[in-house]
Amino acid sequence: MKKVIVLASMVIVLAACNQNKGLTIDTSKPTELATELDSVSYLLGVEYGKWLTEKRDMKEIDNKSFLTGVQRMVDGKENEIADDVANKCMMGFFNKKEEAKSASAKAEGSAYLEQNKAKEGVVVTASGLQYRVLTEGSGAVAQDGQTVKVHYTGKLIDGSVFDSSVERGEPAQFATNQVIKGWTEALSMMPVGSKWELVIPSDLAYGDRGNGRIPGGSTLIFEVELLDIVK
């Protein structure tokens, strides 16, 4: 019985946001942690719960099945699902989750692009890139493959910043043909000294796969200042 109580703490974080499938864990009351093992078990649950919610985006879980899998491993028993079947099952499940998230992000991005293109000063190119000139520069325009020095801030359409050279306090340098398509296109038109706002559809950014803090299917917003062309 003690083992079951200890293992139950491993899903205490998830239980607060699940659909109460299989086994209900009441997280509305303080958790009783009477021993060192209780505390460590609880903390392992918190740690794993964070990983599941933040890295795997699991907002729902079948507690009974989860605890059964944990208990079998603790008891030294084999997985009841063959490895090849398990891999296919896991990959299929999480691929479907990513596809659904990407489709949702694309739909939200399309709506944002539709609204943004109606704003004063916004130019839409043939590829679908949208830009607005904030400051008009008078310098040279970089040629394909040249290295440029820029300051930029990148945001998702909800306003959250995912990257910023401005916040780091140091301009970035890179070749114009070694960045996402939306950037390459914009840099082929921007004179040095310009500052533009770019709104980049997902197919000109990171597509369905995303990148780091950027979810798949995301439309991206950048404020880009072209400081110089590096000789």
C-alpha cells in the first residue's frame, strides 16, 4: 500500500489539469509528506510532471495506466507492450498532437496576416511576406550571400518574445542566404539604416516543425534594423 501512495505523488501535478480518468487524485488539499521518501517521491512527481506538461504538452493523462507502468518498472517487470509497437504508438500519438497544434497555429496566423495586411503602410509581397517601413534607410542593399549586421526582436503573434539581439545588447551577424526565407527576402530589399516590421507566414519561417521556442506552424513578427553590410 505504501508503494501505491508514493507512486501516486508522481502524477499530482498532472491530476490538477486532467479529466480524472482511471484514478482521481485530490490536489485541492495539502499533500501529506511525513517522511523523507514521501518528500523525494513527491518532488520526483513534480519534476516529471513539469517535463510532461512543458516538454510533451500532456494536459491529460490516464492516471491508472500511468501508475501501472511506473509500478511495473519499480517491480522489475517487463513492459507489456513490445518495443517496436511502443515506439510506433508513442510516435503516432505525439505526431498527431504536433500536427493538430501546427494546424491551429497556421489558422491563427492566417487570421492575423489577413488583419495585418489592412493596416496602413503594410506591403504584401508575392510570396506572402508582409512588411512595414518604420525607418527608411539610405544606404546600400545587401547582395545575396553577403553578411549583414542587424538588431532585431522576434515575437509570436500573441506578443511573446522568443529572441532578441536588442535584449542581449549585441547586434547579430549572418549571411543573407543563411536565414529563414522571409528574412532573406526582406534583406534583399532593405537599405542600410532601415528599420522594418516583418510579419512572416510559417511557410517562409520554420514551417510545421517549429524551432526551439517557436511552435510549428507559427506566423512570426520581427522588428529588424539593418545596421551595416559587413565587408
